[in-house]
Amino acid sequence: MKSDDLNTLQWTLARRAERMNPSVIREILKVTEKPGIISFAGGLPSPRTFPIDAFSEACAKVLREDGQGALQYAASEGYGPLREAVASQLPWMVDPAQVLITTGSQQGLDLVAKVLVDAGSRILVETPTYLGALQAFTPMEPEVVSVASDAEGIDVDDLAAKAGTGDTRARFLYVLPNFQNPTGRTMSEARRAALSARAAALGLPIIEDNPYGDLWFDAPPPLPLTARNPEGCIYLGSFSKVLAPGLRLGFLVAPKAMYPKLLQAKQAADLHSPSFNQRMVAEVMKHGFLDRHVPTIRALYKSQRDAMLAALTKEMDGLDVQWNSPDGGMFLWARLPAGMSAVELLPKAVEKSVAFVPGAAFYADNADPRTLRLSFVTASVDQINTGVAALAAAIREAKTA
Amino acid sequence: MKSDDLNTLQWTLARRAERMNPSVIREILKVTEKPGIISFAGGLPSPRTFPIDAFSEACAKVLREDGQGALQYAASEGYGPLREAVASQLPWMVDPAQVLITTGSQQGLDLVAKVLVDAGSRILVETPTYLGALQAFTPMEPEVVSVASDAEGIDVDDLAAKAGTGDTRARFLYVLPNFQNPTGRTMSEARRAALSARAAALGLPIIEDNPYGDLWFDAPPPLPLTARNPEGCIYLGSFSKVLAPGLRLGFLVAPKAMYPKLLQAKQAADLHSPSFNQRMVAEVMKHGFLDRHVPTIRALYKSQRDAMLAALTKEMDGLDVQWNSPDGGMFLWARLPAGMSAVELLPKAVEKSVAFVPGAAFYADNADPRTLRLSFVTASVDQINTGVAALAAAIREAKTA
């Protein structure tokens, strides 16, 4: 036995680590990193929307006026003025004491799983659902069960059928009601009312993830589920889509029954989110900055969605491809003709210099192999036109092959 | 049943959450937040050491030259130039590909526990050990076993006795060899050599935590354990003590056998550490900045240690109190006379406007109630003199009571 083998044998992995896998999307993004490729694959906000000047001013001011505070250890709950700013901008009465600042909303998912999921615990997700949430939950070894979903969101009768009892009783439903990743769909007002009532009747907690809610195009989405039953929901939000993801700042709003344990999990995970970044964002948010800035993101993304819809209508003519028309966010969901597979299409599309994410990656079970996710925010309008034409050509060739 | 009760009953905590508790230190710090108190309790670096001007310049430059990159999503491994800078400053051959940037070294502990600890897994720690590590490990429900330790570090015979076999085989030994938190002690060269050999013979992985190693006063500490057996160790480092904790940046160096799983756990935990902060620190580290900056921290902390040692010698005369003389870092370890309890002394000390952390908080088991941790870096020399006199007065009164 070589010494390398000996050394490897020293390490015994936890059972949960055996279930961790490289992100499918991450692996796809690597494949699609060839020069000149037009990518509809990533979930990256358009860097044109990052308010660099505002951040520059905020950095300089924070370091000048309170550099020592901004660079020191701080409370695990987060920076007081930022917690207040978060509470005041949410569309229901939120006590800042219930706001916990997280290192991106991804961390909120990690904390929720740590506090609520035992090995084997049932948890419920949409069909399809956000891949990053599945990755965050997996280390705590849940039994993930998909609830049937349509264009308006969760099927509440299927929810009741899958909520479980006794040992199989679901710990929570994870749901992303606004401009969902991956489908771009939005839960209707009627469906929200029905879901909120049914979940309360079932005693089923809801984890509501809302990173895209501010990115609406024509009208704001209906009121969050958490606003309808704050004691029965944990709400996750993010600054990644309205300011910038590179600061890794998000937040959660938790009922009093859950806050202390989430806080303890947060403290154990990374002590606190960067105090400097929290002060930068609190500074940038002053004087209604988001009220002026976010509409510029909405207008840009709406024009890009329109460009993609127009290109799809033009290029997919006669190909029997379906797609939806999201009311906000970053993603559009498409479905190939019967018998085709998005996973098999991807390498052919990449040959023609266009990339997407096969939808199968987003299903906890029973994936629909025909689906694919298209981001319309990272590529320019010209790239959207060229890329959709290339995608149509790849589909046409695959159909006739 | 009121509706509040109904709602509370919806939430079922994970078993691990029942084991989470508020940080003892956090609770103590709350008690000691009265105006005018002199605190030897916290583990806060002196804010006088934060290089605010260098950070201001770095922020402006990063945003001016690559704002879009600094504010965008990024790779989970961390920013390439920062990984290279970390690898190049470590005192053994490190491939930057083995460096993972973490959200503070606290996150490194969380990732290690996720990847290596199953519920009931034995893990070994020093006596006493870093409280934050115990908090990070606890959610994964280990059986924590203390290994006997003296002023030079781990007792290697007791280590062998407690390493376990089969199902009780320890997953790792967690050790903080340089200027340990809480004791300030440093593992000697002879002990490191003995520990490294014994651990390798036992096939026992080592998690080596080194946040304070650069803060030596007269001579650098001996070579890290990881340098002696890189395939058998995971090394954790931090920028919190040499630059500033408020950026929440640390790193780990892992062998090839472990890196991929730690990376997957990192991605699930918070996608990546803030790209902006990573570029700031990489920028600040250019052109040998740490070589000029860190000696100023060493000089300051050494003068503060000397002040505390002098004050202790003067004020504790005749009180039968013992203390050590750390060769670096931030903490000094003291022991009260037989029969006294540091937990009982604390409120009496706070009455006299001085605070410390009772040592019992740092033991996984069999705590020594007479011990206490004194930080010498946050208070000024004048405050150290006043505070040590007040502490001596509290001990004197407690002895005669």
C-alpha cells in the first residue's frame, strides 16, 4: 500500500458527505466556459445594474466615519440600522428584532435545514424547485418530496396528500412564489390564499424564499405568504438581485418561536455576516436609493425578457417548442417537443455556441427531461437574438436526426 | 388553546437544535456591557491595529478597476489571487488549488464538522479548548472527548488512549497549537514532533486551527503540524487577527482527499465568501503589506501582555493566584486559589467594574472551576492597571468572605 493510500484511509467521511455532489449547474457552467459562447445558463444578475458609484461613496464614508466599528467583530443578529431598513421595507409589520442578517440567502437555507431537519425528516418542495435549496438541505439528510405544481404554483390538494402524519409529518414546505428559479412562474393571489389557509390548517410551516420579488415588470406580485401568517413562516430575502451578489448579504425574518435557534446556528456557522458589508448596504439604502435604483433593473430585465420572447416566437416557429412569459425575475422556462431530452440537446447547443441549463437538475424526483431554463438577464439583446437562433438550429437538427 | 400556542406547535425542531445553546461568552458579554466596565472578557482585536487607510485605498481601487467582477457571483473556492497569496505565505509547500477561502475561520470549523462528523462520532479536543469550535461542532452531534493537556499541549499518551477503535474511532483531533484560545499556551517543538508522529501512527486526522500564529512576540512558533503531514491535516487560518475580523475572511488548506467534499459543503453553505472582500484583502496584501503591518500588532500586544504581567505581579501579591506568560496571541490564563470559583467571582468583579471569562466555558468535560481567561489586547495599559487592581480586590474580598 502506498503512503498516499494510507493517508487517504485516515479520513472517514460523515454519511451526509456521501450525499453531497458537485452542483450540476456548476459542472455545466464549466463545460460552457468556451470563448464566444452565449450563455442563457447562469443565474448571474446583469453587472450593468451594479451601483458601483454608490458603493464607492458608501465604502469611503463608512471607513472614514466608523472604520473601527465596521472592521470589528459584531453581533450575530446583524447591524441594527440594516435590520431596521429591512423591516421597514417589507410589506407587512416586521419587528427588526425578528430580522437576522445572513451571508447571502443561501445561508438562510443552511440555517433553516440545521434547525428543522433531522436525518429522514420529510420536507416538501415545488415541482420543479430551486437547486441551491436542495443542495443546502441535503447535508441534513431530509426525505425530499415534490408537491405537484402548475403555472400558478403549488397544488394544495397534493400538498395535503403529502404533508404526512406522525413520523412522516413534513417539517416544512419550501416555496419560491415570485418569478421562481427555475421556471419564472409566479404564484397567483388565489393560490396564495388557498395555500396559506391549507398550510395553517395542516399545521405545516412554510419557508418562503423571495430573492426576485422586487424584479417585477408591470405590477408587483401578490402579498408574500409570510405576511398572511407570520408565526407559521420563515421568510428569506436577498440583496443579491437588487444591489449586488458579491457582497453576500441576505436576511431572514423568523417568528419568535424560531429566532433564537436560528441565531445560535448562525453564530456557530460564521459568527456574523461581514460588518463592513452590512454598513455599506445600510449606507447605500439611505434616502430611498432602492426606490430609484430598482426600477432601472426592472426596465432592463423587462426589455431583455421581451427580446427573448420575440426571438423565441421568430426562431422556434414550427418546432413545437413551448415556453412561458414570466412577469418578472431572470428566468424563462421552455419545453422541447415530445421525445426530446434537454440533457442530450445541451452538447449540440454548445457546439453552436449557446448554453442553457437542462430542467432535470431542478426536480427532486420525476424530472421532466424536456424542460430547460433560459436566463434572459446576463446576455445582451444582440446575444439573445443570436443565441436563440442557434438554439433553434440545434433543436431543428436534433429533431431531424 | 390560543392561536399563538397553535402556531408554535407547528414547528418541530431538529434534534441537533435541542443541543444548541446561547454562547456562554455572548451571555457574559451582555452582563458586562455596563458603562465604564474594563473588559478582559472579549476576544476582540485592538481596533487601533485595523489598517483603515489601506482598506480605503483598496476599496476605491477594486471598485474602480474591477467593480463588476468584485460585485458579481464568484467561484466557491475563492478569488484566485487571494488563494495564491495565502499559499505563498504559509511555511510549507502549499498548492493554491488546496486553499479554500471561508467566511471567517469559524466557517472552516462548520464545514469540517459537516464533512467529517456523524451523530455520535467521537472527536478529540484539548483541555481546555476553543469554545467557538465546540459550538461549530455541536450541531453535527459528536461525542466530544477531552485529551489531557499541559503547558506544552496535548498529552500524546492520553491521545492514544482516547483515539478509540472501530465505531468509537475518533474522526479527528482538533488542536490550536499557537497562543491558544483560551490559555495562551503554545505547543513546544518536541510536543509537535511527538504528536505528529503519534497521530500518523494512529491514522488520526488533525484539524489544526491557527488564527493567532502570526502574533508572536519574541520568536515565531514552531512549524505547524500540517507542515509535517499535509495529507493527514486540515489547516485553518484567518485574516481576522492580522487585518480585521469585520471582513469575515479566513481560509482552510485541505489534502486532495478532502478538498472536494469541503468545497461542496462550502457551496451549499453560502455559495462563496464575499468577492468584494476577497479582492480588498488581496489588494491590501500586495507588495509585502503584512510584513510591515503585522510587526506593529506584535509590538502593541507584547507591550499589553507585559503591562498585564506587571500588574498581576504587583496586585495579586499574597493572593495565591497563578497565571502563565504567553509568547504571543491575545490571552492569558489564570487560576484562583483552591476552593474558589471563577463563575462565582465574576459578578463580584463586575461590581468592581472589571470582567473576564470563567475558564469553565472552555472545557468539553471536567472543567476546572478555578480557571479564568484574561484578554490583554482590547483594554489600554491604563485600563489594564486599573482592571487588574479591581480584580485583585474582588479576589481578596472573596477569600476573606
